[in-house]
Amino acid sequence: MNLKQSRKRRALATVITSAIMMAAVTIMGGAGVVWSQTSLNSQQIEMSDTVDDYLNKINESLMFEYVYCNDDPCDTIIVVLTNVGNIGLDVSQITIYDKMSGFSKIHSMSKAQIMPDDSISVVINDSLFSSYSILDVSAITIRGNIIQTQITT
């Protein structure tokens, strides 16, 4: 009789061990699936935001309509920027500089939003403009696009 009881216990122990192992594997598998789904969702949102930023940067299109000296000698430069793209953009700064001498006039802008097919005019004053025959002008948008031109003073 002892031999039969020990065989039954062994069989029961094998079943219980298998059930415990199956439960552990199921719980760990479920946790892995939940973690991977959460990770995938956060990466998908981040990738979507990155793609939207790149598309908006590509769709930005800014051009210089006019860049001219307002007086003679040139102490005031007027810059007219036009948005020829299909989305609105923000100009963060306009820089007027001379590459040879290192002269630079940075004009920071806080509320320079330009809607599609619209323009803004920016007046920049500096008495040193007349000291240079050719100046480079660049405009930078919030998204990092840069356009450049030159002006003869």
C-alpha cells in the first residue's frame, strides 16, 4: 500500500509543479506583452511627432521680398519677408553681417509670425551699416530653416 500512495503523490506533485510552471510562464508572458505594447506606443508617438516636425520644416518656405537701405548713408536696413509656403511660420531672428570683418548685427524677434501668402517688414538700425559695401542678410525660423541674401549699401 505504501508503494501505491507514494506513486500517487509523485503523480500529484508532477501535476502541481506543471501547473505552477504554466501559471508563472503565463504571468511573465502577459507582463512582457504589456511592457512591449506600452514601449511600442510611446515610440510610435515620438516617431509621429518627429515626422510631423520634419514635414512642417519641409513645408516652410520663406523668401526675401525686399532688402534695401532706407537712407544714404545706410543707417537703416528694411527687410521684407514673405511666407510662400502653405503653413504659418515664426521668424526668430534676422542677422546682418560682414564675413570679412566679423561685423554682425543680430535682430531677435519674438512675435514674427507670418501666415501663408503674408509678409512682414522689419526695420533694423545701425550706424555701422554704411561702413561696409556688401552685407549678408540671413533670417532664421523657429524650426531652424535659414535663408540668406546680400545687400549693397
